[in-house]
Amino acid sequence: QQLVKTKSPSAAKAISPNLFGIFFEDINYAADGGLYAELIQNRSFEYSASDKRDWNSLTAWQFTKEGFSYGTISVETSSPVHSNNPHYVVLNIEETGRDGVGLNNTGFDGIVIKAGEQYNFSLFAKQLTANAIPVTVQLRSKKGNLTNEATINTDSKDWKKYTATLTATQSDDSAMLVIVAKATGKIALDMLSLFPQKTFKDRSNGLRADLAQTIADLQPKFMRFPGGCLVHGDGLGNMYQWKNTIGPLEQRIEQRNIWSYHQSVGLGYFEYFQFCEDIGAKPLPVVAAGVSCQNSGGTWRIGGTGQKGLSEAEMKVYIQDVLDLIEWANGASTTTWGAKRAAAGHPEPFHLQYIGIGNEDKITPVFKERFKMIYEVVHAKHPEITIIGTTGPFHSGEDYDLGWNFANEVKVDMVDEHYYEKPEWFINNLKRYDNYARAASKVYVGEYAAHDVKRRNTLRSALAEALYMTSLERNGDVVLFASYAPLLGRKGHTQWNPNLIYFTGTQICPTINYYAQKLFTNNEGDLYYPNVITANVADTAKTFAASCVKDSKTGDVILKIVNRDSINLSAKINLSGLGALNTNAVVTLLSGDPDAENSCESTQNITPKTSNITVNKSFTYQAPPSSLTVIRIHTK
Ligand code: AHR
């Protein structure tokens, strides 16, 4: 390869090597019915009207007694598998008839199965009458059988877990699970579960492979979890409690989802940390600051108590929970909480480095007092952990200043800023961080998205974000993390738009914004070079922005050029000072009609296109109209 000789590097600035990551919140069916690969909806009969007005223990289930069979079904709570999971069903089979008495489950908009693939079924059962009651399980469509029929010979008067494997003989997008009791008597059933055997990295209790892979393809540097508003819930009783989400599934404590559905917490803290490890992302858990949603006490909900923050006694327990989280993640397997991690199959620590406290909380005395209590203890006991505070729900004005005043007072390591704004806002705020104090708290742009008209995921919105992301790279010495939000949205079940990745039971539909993010996340650097790319465009036009970073690990120099204009843009590139460069470079281009969007009906409208170009120490690149270009140049 021909090499371009250049001068030695100068004026480079070290920037965050972990700038771009992901924000995961269980909103829009992101967990149950989404990333979590469980195919049965309401497997543990814990749905209730507090999740959604017309939901109950039997939502997504149908009782069947066809073919001259007789019997009844009841939902009971007197003797559950575990007190944390109180509801179960009892089938009272009086006459088995031709088809038996049983239950059907249609999963999330129908169960999707693929011919030839295997599915792991499990349930807990308890015989309530003297005789054994065999049950059969199968996947069916309205037209007939889709898998083999497995027979489970229940043989215990105590709760016992049984498993069976079903092999799909046909593909179907709307199968249902059919479980039928084949003898008279009474039997109790709970935790009826069905997973594809193929999950992401073949994990048991794992994640949906295609969706997880789409996330992994981003190569995010960190992953925030579990939100968002889900962190604090909509009342003190609805906070996300990490301890309720680990351990055996039947012992986890499910709860209402603030976005008006249900959290099985099957995708809990263990699954989250394991996923981070599987995709090479640093875990960034966020815990509530001991206050409810914007310190409201959840008063808008029936049953909202109005209590804004945890009491002093409750705070003691709560702070210990936060310390225990750190021990669970990082402690030796001989420690109390490290042992629980080890028991789940991960004796090695997870290497937690960051923790967020609070999400968009109003900076009130109630919040400040509780934040400080948590911050001081965690900081004293774990100086190795970077603590991320919040500037509150606002990103400008007096309330935002309150957030910064408090951050400065506490000297918190980093603060979380959120903004969902029109594309124009991003374009007009490209200099937002240029003058931020370098010695003050660092910034995590924890939630952002450009909201175009009708909240569509247009190329226009993606380019506004891309433009802005070049400014985050330029300010990567003060902005250490940034994550688009929200990440996932199941079509037909969204409470929020736009999202980065839409999906159905069968399809993954990445937005144009996803591809813009991917171009940044896949092309990060740890050194920023100013003034490498220039264009003859007035600063006020705000149609052009660019960045040049170098990734010290690979030695690659990466140029990003955004052209929002409707005509070509000549970008002048001067690579003097960047060392010896390979003349062959890879160009990835995202461009098209600014009003275009991808959808599940048309996933490929705008996707990145890759080609090769020859570069020189000094060259001109013609950026097409409405485009984001990434040019990757090897130095080795
Ligand atoms: O991302 C959706 C919501 O927006 C988050 O839950 C909340 O933090 C923000 O207001």
C-alpha cells in the first residue's frame, strides 16, 4: 500500500473512548414481548388491573374445555410456588372428554415459531387430588398442530418444575401454546414458560437473538438500565428494586410498569449485566434517588400516596440496597451479594464502574437531601465508582441552573442531561458544550432524540442528531457519555415515539436514526483533531458539521461529515499532522430524501452504503445532499 507521509500529530485532544452507548428502558414492550425471549405472555398469572384497567390474572390466557370435556378454572393464591409470586391457576377437570381441559396462550400478538427449531417449555405443577394428572403441551395454529405433543407426567403433591422440548414442524407467526390436562382431578399450574432454544449467545432465560444482535451491532460502549422513568416508577411503591429482579424466576417480584403494562422482571439485573458482558458494553445501572417520579408521590394514580421521598428509616435500607448492588456486581463470590451472582452462574465480578442516581428528578429539598445521603455513602465506600447525578427534567432555564448549582455543590462526578427536541434545536445548539467548565462535573447526555414533525424517524432527524454528535465528539473531554432514547419499540405497543429500533414478532426494523447512531458507535476515537475538515459554508448556515477522531487501538483516523444542504458540499480535508496514512479509505454513506423514513413495511429505504476511495494528505470530498459520511483511514 502507498503511504501518505504527514507531519507528527499536533493539537489533538483526548476525548472519551466510551462516548456512545445505549439507553434501555422497559417502555414500548422493550423487555417482556421484546428483548426478553420469553414467548408466553403473563406466564405467572401476575397481570392485574393495576397494570392496565382491563387486565387480570388470566389476560392472554383462554380456558378450553372442548370435545365434551367439563371442568372449571380458578385463580388462587393460598399456596403459591413462592410468596413473591402469589397467583397460580387451578384446573378442576370433571370430564376429560375428547380434548381435555386446559389453557391456551397466544403470547405477544401470537407466538412466532420457525420450522425445525426447538422450543423449551417449562412449568410448575402441583397435584391437588390423589391421582396423577398427566398434561400435554403443544404449539398449534387454528389449522392444526405445529409441533410434537409432549406429555408431562406430573407426579408430585408439592410444587415441582417440569420441562419438555417442542420441535416445530412448520413455521407460524401466530401460534398458540395449548396445555391440556388428561385425567380428572385438580391440578395447580404456574410459571408456564416457552423459550426458543436459540437465544442470543445461547443463554438460558435469554434474549431474543435477532433483536439482541441488532443492538450488539451498534457496539455500544455502555448500556444504561432500567430507564428512564421506570427507575423511580410512579410512586414510592413502584420504584425499580434491583434485588427483586435477580435469582430464580419464580421468586422475583413482578410489578406494574409505569408505562401501563407489566414487568415480569425476567430480564432483570443478572440478564442485563450478562448482556453487557456479551456485547462488550460497560454496565451503567441507574437507581432511584429515594424519591418518586419528579417527587410527585405518584398522586395522579389511584392509590398514589403523595409521599414524595423515602423516610429516614427507609433511606437506610435503600442506601444499603445500593451498596449491595455494587457488592453483587463487583464483590468476591465469598461476599453475601457476590455469592448470589456466583450462584446465578457468574463467579467472576462484572466490573461495574458507573452508577446513576436519580432520573430527571426535580431539584427540590426532598430530592437534594436523599441524593446527598446516597451519594455520600456510596462515594465514601466506593471511591472507585463514578457517580452520575441529574440536572433534572429541564435542559435550560432556572430549573436547569438549579440542577447545575446542586451538582457543583456536591461535586458529583458527572451529571445526566436529557433533551427531546425538534431537529432545529439540535442544529442551533451545536456549540452547547464548547464553553462548559472543564473542571466541573462531566456530562452524560443520557437521553436525546430529534423529534421531527409527527415524531417520525426521518433522515432529517437523523442528520440533526449526527450534526450534534460531531459536536459531542468535539466536546468529548467534557461529555463522556451519550445515548439516544428510547432504544426499542414494539409496533402496536408503543407509548413513546420515535424510538431507535422498531420490531414485531418476526421483524427487526432499524430506523435511519439507528444507522446514524451505528456510524458513530462503530467509528469512535479517543483523540479529537480540530480543523481537519473545512467547508466554504457560512457558520450561520448550520448545514455542515464535521469531526476527525483517531482510534489509538487500531490507529485508524475517522472523518465524519454531515451535509444537511440540498446540494453537494465540498469538504476540504487536511490530514497533515496525523502521521503516515494508508491511501485506501473506506467510505460509508447515509443519504437520501430528508423526509424519508424506514418502516417495518420498507426497512431498506435508507441504509448505509460502503465504497472505497483514495485519499491523500490533502483532498476534497464531495458530500452528497442530505448526507452523513464516515471515512475510515488506516494508518497501519
Ligand atoms: O425515554 C422516555 C422517557 O423520557 C424516559 O423514561 C424519561 O426519563 C424521559 O422523560
